[in-house]
Amino acid sequence: MKKIGIFLILLVLASAAAAFPKYTTRENALRLAKVIDKGLFKSHRIASAFVKNRTPEEYYLQVILDDGSSHSWQMDRIYMWALTDQLLLPNNRVLVFPSDESTEFHVLDKIAFYRRVLKAKAFVKTYDDHDLLSGKTLKFAIRRFRLIQPNDEDLFTTDDMGNRYRYVIEFKNGSREVLSYLSAYQLMHNGAFIEDPEPTDLILERAFQVRKMIATPKKQEDEIRNIWSFGVELEFDKPIPLTQDVFPFQVVEETMRHPDTGERETRFFIHVMFPNSEKVQEIQEIRTLEYLQHVNVVTDIAHQNRVYLRAQINPDVFELPPYVQITNRRSVKVNFFIVTDQSMIKRPEFVEAQMAEVEMHPALREMPRDTEYDKYYMEAVDQIRSVQGHHSLSLKIETYLKSIELLNQAAGHAINDRQIAQALQQRDVLHDVLPKMIMENTQQQLMRTDITPDRAVLLEQIEEAEDITTNREYLKQLRVLKNALMQ
């Protein structure tokens, strides 16, 4: 078994070397020869290094060591020696290769790095592509910096490229960042270490502690689309100064055994992530909440200082993305949505999470109003929002008719397909709900005995409804009401 393990390790190393280019450009080779001159190779000093070529485009190094021996060094060998500490540069510097498929290299000056990191008070963490927080940045207060000791090497091995981890930065919230020479170089040159934070910088120190989970009642958010919301509010030990965009979510598919039958079945769960947070006490589960089941707060075992709001979900019912609100009472609310009008949920603006910012229900954020399109579109949205939940049908009808005109104006100023589709789809939503609303209002007005209805206004509204609806049943009812108004 031990021989098999050694063979596998050798096979991995051989594969890495085989994947790395053997030759480089003339300019890169000249720069590398200058960098490694007077460095150490294993136990020997490099007396001199110069460039040789195999073809006009393929260059490598010829190296003379202090024992007088001469060696031809191809790039794949130099790459592996740098990874395994067999090749060291003078003045406490090291070679780093950003890619295992390119011969481009950088030089980490370890002394300059130590001086930078030891003075730093905060660290800017930028999350990579494989993280739910991909592309986001958070700033953490640094507790201490240390080098990985020989007895730590089993805990901190290498990254995917084979770069050994060398350093640990510990943060005041209890988490840490483990660095290789390559990541140390990249972070130092990307401004990740802050020596003097600005007064406006949000520097995270202690992790937020979850204290309680509370279900929030269902309420109507948008009566035009018949959108309802319900949710969960997590209470913490202190106010949450973060922004909505650092609370991402994902839907995961899990295969589990049924507790009674033992048969395997597929279930779906939604995870809403809370960064810089920890669960220090047991949180009572909510067994059922609308279309969610087994709502829990769980610790993320793969990442430090993260918890998830986790719930089993029916993906066929889950049509709109959840929306996170940071309150002013040390809590965060996660809102989920129910759409009962099934014709609405298939529209692209509901299905695509990246378009959430232009939605009409008030839980979602506003657009800027820089362009003529933005001005008309958001004025229409504002008008529609202003009468949401209002009891006066007459006021709603008047407002919605004005909003249709504004949306037509917005469509006329659109500069791309997305904008024009957005404006026209919103207009079509109003076209769908207005005829029925106009009929109900007309019937109510004709039945009232305490006022005299303004028949001219009602007739104008009926004609508007006839223009915008294609529903044959609606058209019959509108003709009946029109005849009644004209008597």
C-alpha cells in the first residue's frame, strides 16, 4: 500500500511537470536568468546563468554552479524546483508562477511582504469564483500574522497548483487566511493589506451571533401581480452593518434516505448565507412555513464564520428569489414570495435573479434615473407603488392609466432589447388587470345611491378597457356596461 501511495505522488508530480511548458520567450528567459543569478540550487550557489535557445521561439537557461558543473534548465524543471524549495533566489526572494500552464513569473520579496503585513490593521478579503460570495469583498480586522511551522504542515499542505502554504493571517472574528508565496504576492500587489483604515471603512471584528429565529407573517406585496411575501427574521447580538448583496443564496439538490421506508429520494434545499456569523446556541426549528419545511439555522462546516438559513423547498413553487432586508433592530429578514397568478411567473423579469432590481414590489431595490428611459420607467413604477393597497378603485384606475402612458414613453426611449422588453412587459401587466378593475368600478358606481356617477369618465375608461383587452368575455361585459352608461 505504501508503494502505491508513493507511486501516485510521483505520478501527480510527473503530470504537473508534463503540463508545464518546457520553453519560454527570449525576453522571459533573459529576465529569469538575471533573477536566479547568485541564487541557491539545492546546496550549490548559482555562479552564472545565461540564455540558450532550441528554436527562434523556444528558449531555456544554461546554468553554471559553484562546483564548476554546467546544466541545461528547461522551464518545467525550474517550475517544480521553485515549488519544492530546491531553487531559492538571493536576498530572501522566491519565484512564483501564477499559472501552471504559462512560463510568466513574478518574484516575491519576502522582507517587503513581512513589513507590509505586520503593519496592516485590516485585510481585504475578495471571494473567488467558486464561492457564493464570488466577486464580493469584506474587510476583516487582523489579530496576528504568523509563519507556518514544520509541525503545522500536515494541516496546511498545498493549493491546487502545488504551492505550499507558508503563512497564516488570523482575524479578530476567529477566522483565518492561509497564504502561499503566490497568494502573498498577489494580495500584496492587489492592496489587500490596509495599514490605516479610513473612518468610513467597515472593518469586521467579532462575528455576529445568531440569538433567535422568528417567522414573519404573510402579507401582500403587489396586488397587481398578486404577489405575497412571508419570511424568517434572524435576531443577532448586535446590529448588522452589512449590505444586502453579501447575503447570497443557492438551491441544492440532495439525495437522502426516507426515514420510514429507507428508500433514497431527492430533496431540494435553499441555503441563504450569512457571512461573519456564528451559531453559539441551539435555534428552534420551524417545521413548516408556507412552502418551506424544516427551517433551520446551520453552521457552514466548509467555511469559517458562516451560517446558513436552511429549509427544504419545493422548486416548482419557488419562483422568485428571496430578498434580504437588514433591519434597524439587530436582525436580518429573509423574504420569500408567493405568486398566485401563474401567468406572471413565466415572465423573464421574474425568472432571472439579476433583473430583480427593476421589479415593482417594494421589497426590491430601485433603479437609477440617469437616462430618459430610467426617468419615465421609474416614474411609472413610483405611481403604481403609490396606490398599492389603496381601497379606491377610481384612484387606482386613474393612476394605472397614467402609468401606461409613462411606460409607453419609456419604451420609446429604450436603448436596448432588455429595456424595451421590460417597459412593454410592465405595460402588459397593467393591460391584464385594468379591464376587470374598470368593470368592477363601473358596476360599483352604477349601484351607488349616495352619489351621481360621472358617466363621461366611466365611458372613457370602458373604451380604454376595450382597447387593451383581448378577452372575449371581458369584451361582452364591457359592451353591456357601456350600454348601461349611455342610457
